[in-house]
Amino acid sequence: MTLSKFVRRTVALRILAAAAILLSVLQILDLLDVTTEILDRGLGVSGVAYYAALRFPRLIEQVAPLSVLAGGLFAFAQLARESAVIAMRATGVSVYRLIGMAAPAALLVMLVDYVTVEVIAPRTDPILEAWWSDTAPKSDAVPGPRPFRSGADIVVAQPGDVAGARLTDIKIYRRNPAGAVAERIEAPLATYGEGGWKLHDPKMVRFTQDEAMRSTAAELMWNTSLQPADVQVLLSPQQTPNAASARRALKGGGSERPASYYAVRLQQAFAGPVGIMVMLLLSAPVALGNFRNREGAVLTAASVGAGLLFLVTDGLLNALGEGAALSPVLAAWTAPLVFAALATTVLLRMEG
């Protein structure tokens, strides 16, 4: 086995073990909250397993950065305790080359995290929500329609199916350049097909300075960039937009929050996975520590603290960006770049 394969295997196994432990803990805590309710609904053990499977992608999103931090700490600490790092450095292997050997393991986690957040979770979230709603005890309370924006239009509607391709009790308020309502369109049903959104039995009221002109039609095409995936997110209190939905919202698709929120979500879709590599950098100083004295323990504690501080700082900056108090680019990328620079500075001083 070559040195690169040895280091990569050591780091990958520790990351996998840390991810398995963290996922197990989060899964147990999540199930403790819902297992009783699932059993009360008569869904049995299979219902618990189905819920756990659909929740699994969102748990991966939560544990990915911490698993790389913990796995990197365990792996580098083991190499340092066994004097493997000393032997490597004696043969001319720098700490930067050591990080390069470990990087493929973190890159794999980055890829898994990106695919999970951007592709898998947006598909499992509506399935879970629909299943949870369908199996809930019958209630007299009927959920009301939800308002959102589609370009310059204000829309009020209810979802008609899980796929987001149907809207019921839809009202569309079109505004003129001054912001006043110029037209109101009401329809009992809107369906999404090959040509876009079609309004069934719409009733239109066009407002002028002097009168309100009414008209009806059997069908009417609704010119909007709204997609069924956007409807799933907009009309669900549990789902968050992925990069594709955020991009469409910024281009006039469906939105119910300020443009700054979707701009940050778009940037975070790419900055988030980069944060996983930052976690590997933050754990790397442990490899240069001396575990025969307090230095190794101090470096381990410092790396853990830096990783947690990175997560807190990143979350705070994202919140500021979503509230338009900070540029979306700065909100999403400041924490990864600053903490990567700090970790590199520490490594330079320790290596020197």
C-alpha cells in the first residue's frame, strides 16, 4: 500500500465512522419526537422506517461538516500518536502534501452533500410532507391559501397535489408600473403541462380609472416562470429552496421572501460544500502536535472550537445576508474564506 492510499484510507474510515455515529444520534433524537405519534396513527414499525428513510437526506446535510471535522481529528491524531507524521516529514513529506493525500475523502463528502441537498432532499421532502399529512387524524380545520410572488404578480393559492403541478382556488393580482392592481384573475384550478400553466374557467377583472371590466374564458394560459418544484417549496412550511429554485425565484419565478434570501441560498449551495473542506483544514494542525505532552490535547480542543465557531459564524453571516444587511456573496463566502486563511496561517507557522 502506498503512502497516499494509507493516509486516504485512514482519513476516509475515520470520517465514515464519525458520520455513522452522528447520523445515528440525530436519527434517534428525531425518532424520539415522532415514533409515538407514528404508532398512534397505526403505521407500525414500517411507518417508523419509512419516516426515517425520508428524513435521512436532511440528516446527511446536518452531519457532513462535523463528520469531516471529527474524522480528520481522529485520523491526524492517530498519525501523530504513532509518529507516522514525524516519519513522513523526515522523508520530505510536508503537512500540505499530507492534507492533499486526505483531501479526496473530504471531496467525496462534499459531492455527497451537494447531491443530497440539491437533488435528493428536494424530492424526498414533499413525499414525506404528503405522507405525514395524509396519515394525520382527520381534522375540521382546512389549511388556508398561501400568498407568494411570481414576477410582478401577487398570487394566492392552495396546492392541489404533491407534485406541485396543480393549484386550487388561485387568485392572481397583476400590478401596473406604479404598483397599483391593474387586473385580478380568479380560477378554481390551475394545472401545469407541456405549454406551461393553464387556468381553468378563469374570471378576469381589469381595473381602469373609471370602471372595472369583467370577462370570462374557458381556459387561459398563465405566462409565468413558476415551476412545480417552486410550488412544492412555496406552499410547504418545511421545505427550503435548492439552487435551481432560488435561481428561478430571482428571475421572476415564485417567491414569498425578499430577493436577498434567495440570493444567499444560491450562493450557499456552492459555499456550503466548500465549508466541508475548510473543516479538514481546521483539523490538520493536530497532525503536527506532540501527544506526549499537553500540545496534542490543546490543538485538538482548539480545532474543535474553531470548527464550531466556523459553523456559528457562517450561520450568523447567512442570516444577515438573508435579511439584506450584507451582500449575498459576502454572507455566503466570508466564513469559509476567512477560516480557511486562518487554518493555513496556523499551518504555515507550525510547519515553519
